[in-house]
Amino acid sequence: MNKTQSTSVDFKHLTESREFAEFSSLLKKLTGLVMALNSPGVGVIFHMFRSREQNPICLLMRKDKEGLRRCSNCDRTHHSYAVRTGKTHLYTCHAGFLDIAVPIFVSGRLIATISSGQILPGPHSDSGFKYIRRRLKWWNIPNGKLREAYNSAPYLPRKQIKYVMRLLELFARQLCESAQKIRDLEAQMERPEVRRAREFVEQHLDDPSLHLNDAAKFAGLSHAHFSHVFHKVAGVNFNRYVQARRITEAKKLLSETDQTITDICFSCGFNSLTHFNRVFRLLERRSPRSYRKLSVREPSRV
């Protein structure tokens, strides 16, 4: 568990930034490409575009169970390579499209990866369609339906793709700098009592007996006053804040370790597996087991 409350920008801050929404919209208008932010391990994917705006073949493929598995494994493998090298990575996905992964680091810590692409490797043509068909020979989709989707898939010349990659690199740098300034300002404006309470939570997150009274005492406020102040500043009551932090830690362990769900439950401060599952479903709209299946980190094959 983290022992201090970091004021560094993280994945959540990036998804809430106005700059991400604006740049995503402009990129779509200028190039026809969509972009998304992926949490470390590709556990969570956040985007501003409507589903129908992405490559129609990818949209159909991700509705297929086997297609989703292949796409997820491919993304994790190549995003892992981009993270290891610390550089923007242009790669050919399992379906034959060109994809881009741009890792975002803050103080040496990976906080997200920008993904874009789903670009045809060549102009629309009969030979180009046959190439995609061969790559997708495992997929039982009618040729006519695949051809229709292929005709609407985006294409850009390699030179333009290089420009897009450079734009994404510059945007990633600007996005982090902007979000970090906002985060620093928030930290400066936060009441010291609440900041102390957050630090206390981080230090005792794995303790099932963590209670509002203990945090209030540590912050130097009465129970009632602390409860009011914390809710006003944090936007949620103290118990929900603690639950959310525990689930965040649990998600990280689910996607990045082989620990059992039971071990993760107790290491994150929950006193029963039933309670852990209930809270996880409440906040994530899926079970811990389902979350792990979608986000577990595969060994790199690059």
C-alpha cells in the first residue's frame, strides 16, 4: 500500500481533463481517427468518441468473444513494449491494422497509454480486403458484411501517420503538464485537516478497523465537524472514499499480480469476501473475477 497521499497526476485526472476531450474531438475531425486513454495494464479504457465512430471492423470484432480476447491480448502485448522502451510504438495488430501506443509517464511512473489507429495498412482495394480477410480467417463473418465494414475503415498514408504520432507525443506531454498544474493547485487549496486525513487513510488502507473517528482524531477535528468538512472537500462521505480507494488498490492487484481474489480482498482492508464482492460490483458494475479476465496482464511476446 502507498504510505503517502500523492499529489501527482494519475489516470483519473487525465480522463477528467478538458484538454483530452478537445484533442480527441479535433483528431477525429482532422484525420478520422479516434483515440483513447488506457490505464496501466490496459485495465480500463476511456474514450470520448461514440462507439460507431471507430473502425467498423474493430467494432464488430470486439462484439465477438474471441475477437475481444484477441484484441485485448494484442493491446496488452504492444502497450507493454511501448512502456518498456518508453517510446511511441507503431505496430500491426492481430487483424492487420496499424495501431499507435503512446506511454505517458509522470516522474518515471506510468499513468496511462494513449491509443489510436485502427488504420488500414494500404488504400482500399481488392487485394487489401483479401489481406484483412486472411488475417481474420478464424472469424466466422460473412464476406459481404466484412467487405462493407472494410470499405468504411480509415486509411492514412504512412507519412501522415508519422505526423499523427508526433502530435500524440506532444499532446501527451502537454496533457500531463496541464493536469499536474491543476493537481498541484488543488493540493495547495485543500484544507490541511483533509490532507492529513487522506494521508491517514493511505497509511491504514489495509486495516479493516479503519474508522472515521480515527481519521477525525488524526486530523484534529470532532467526529461531526470532520464528517461535514471531508464530504464537502472530497465530494463523497468518508466511508465511500475509503471504499473507492480500496477498490482502486484491488483493481491494480487484479490486473498486475497473480494473487487470489481472496488474498486481494483481505490485503485491501475488507473483512469479508462477500463485502468485497458487493462493493466491487457497486463501484465497477462487474465482479472482481470478471474485471480480472478483461484486464489481466499477459506475458509480453514482443
